[in-house]
Amino acid sequence: MRVEIKASVLNGSINIPSSKSAMQRACAAALLNKGTTTISHPGISKDDQAALSIIRQLGARIEKNKEQVIVHSNGLESLKAAHPGLLHCGESGLSIRMFTPIAAINAQPITIDGEGSLKSRPMHFFETVLPALDVTFQSQQSCIPLHIKGPLQPRDIQVDGSKSSQYITGLIMAYAGITTEETRISITDLKSKPYVDLTLSIMQHFGMNVPRNENYEQLIFQPALAQVNKDIHYTVEADWSSASFLLVAAATNGALTLKGLDLHSTQADKAILIALDHAGANIQLDQDSISITPSALQAFEFDATDCPDLFPPLVALAACCKGNTRIKGVSRLVHKESNRKESLETEFRKMGLHLYSEDDEMIIEGGTPLKGNQVSSHNDHRIAMALAIAALNAAGTTTIRGADAIKKSYPDFFTDLQQLGATLIQTKE
């Protein structure tokens, strides 16, 4: 899909879509729960659909309506009895990293595959960790397809948390249900700690065997109890990652009110509020909404190491801030849906922005008017959305190729922009 966007001023209010980080974790918890789980405000993104497909193949039965997803599972019994054969994770990095250890509880040979950028995202973590837990593991030069055969046996283990906390999430959920004695996962150099908090919070809601968190350096599990039937109701919270683009659009372009966001959320990307405050944005926080109106914006410094998905909207924000903005955490950008360091620098330069990287920082020289141009999403949903927000402030027309990448996380993004006042046209490529 190609989207043409002209300079526009936004105005209005909008309900923020569901968090795919929370939705996918809730799917995993629903699979492992013995009973019926009712998920309200479910996500509809491609990644969410991939998670639902995976838990169905791992033994859950799913009903859907417009407002809810209902998951029926016999918990570990369903998982162990399943014969999934092939699990397809779409392009979801969270799904493959989280569900691989969970699927390894099953004793059958399982192939785990995906598509798009997932084919080139390395899975080195599993090469040493899974065999240490009695799971046979093969890959295609550290990439998918993965071939595993369990059953996974929990034991004390030390793992590297520097690449992604998503691997840790999968281990936590797998260990929780099958640990038979006190067991420890020791973690070195954990990044994205808020996502571990999100995992533990959802596990707590589902009544799972939540490990004791020793300063993110050790997670200590007590023996799992026998599963009993539990009916769980879980409401997926609104997505701070999706909201970050609209919050930046409001700060740089027009007056918007965003509804449904939880100010007490453990989502890492809630930190967008800190960056906006440092940039001098005019923010009003109410009990059930956030309102932002444009103001004179200044360059800021921000560490995105624990929230690397904020890099794209932060670059769009920095472009409108007078002075040199410095954003730390460039090393976290390489193995995303694209190499986001290269994607951001290449495409924003086409729009007249001067930006470059030094060591682990990206420096953006903001305040110069942007100009419309032909740009590419690099098949990356967050790059597409960042370019769209920048296009609202660019002279002329900006054409974004590969704009349908947004379906991975926020399928209605361009429709919502139009409803808020953006002048844009969507066409097939």
C-alpha cells in the first residue's frame, strides 16, 4: 500500500487501540490457565492474530466476538497433549521468543517458523539455553525455521538479557507451571525491564506461579501447585506504543485528546511522556485521558535503551525541536522489523532532516522545516507511522511506500489519522 500525506493540522479525540504486548502475553497465560479465560478489548493486529493461532495449535479452543476473545484450555494438560507440528509466528518477534519455551513443554517434535523480517532475526539465545533444559534444538544458521523437541526440564540457569527481554518472558511462563523445586533464572545485563514487569503483572492477574524478582538479576520460582479450574477475566489495556505516535503528532502539529491510556501501566513506552515533557510539550493529564496542544519545542536528551520502540516517534518529535537532540540506545535498533538505525537515518534525510549516530547515541539536528518526498517504510510498521507523523509537518506531499506495514500493530492508524484531520490518500501499490 502507498499513502500520500499532505501537511495537515490534527484536532479531536481518539480511543487508543489495545496493547499487542499485553494481548500476546494474555494469550500465553490463557493457554496455560486451566479453565475459561475471557479477554476483553482484544487486539486485532497481525501479531495478535499470530498469538491466537499459536495457542489454538497448542491445545486451546477459541471463540470470538466483537468485544471479547474467549479461550478454553485444560492448561498444561492441553499443551502436553497437543500435536502442533508447525507453529507459524507471522512476523511477531514476541510470539516466537515467548512461545518457543512454552511449546517446548510438549514432548512432540515442533517446527517454529515465520515470515518477513522474522526470517533474518537471529535466535542465538535458544542455541545454548534450550539444550541446557533438555530440549533438542536446531535452526537455520541461528534463524528460523526452528526445530525443537521437549519436554523442557526447568533447572537453575544463567541467561543473557542484553538482546531482548522477550526470551526471558517465555522462560518465565514455561517455568511457572512445571517447576517441581525451588529454581532460579539468573540474568545478566537485562534490557527492557518494564516488559518483564508487564509479564509478571499479567501472570499475577492470572494466578500463576509468579517468581520472586531479585532486582532483575534473579527470578526465583517455588514449586508449582497442581492446576485447578479457574475462570479468568482480563481486559487488555490501551497501547502506549501506538499512542506515542499520536502524542508526538499532537505536540508537533495539533490539539489531541487520547483516551483509554493507563497512567499506572507497566508498559515501557509510557516513557514517551517523559520525553515530551523534556521537549517542553504542553501536556494535561486527566483521570481517563491525556490532552496535548502544540508549543515551542526544544531539543532534549533521552535514554531509550529500555524502550527502543520509542525511537521512531522520538525522531519525528526531535525533528520539530530546536537544537540537537540526543537519544541513547541505538544498539537496540538493529534486529527489529528493519534495521531501524539505517531506516530512520535514510528516510528522514530524504525529508531534509540532518541526523547521524555516534556510538550508542543518535543525534538529531531539529528545527529545520521538513520537505515532502518519496520515502519507504522498509516494511516496518513503526517506521511507516513515524514518517506519517513527520509528513504532517512537511511542505508538499510525502509518499510512503510499504505503508501497509502498519497492520502488524495498528491496522487503523491511517484511518484514525484521517478522522483527526489528516489529508491523505491510500492506494494499492
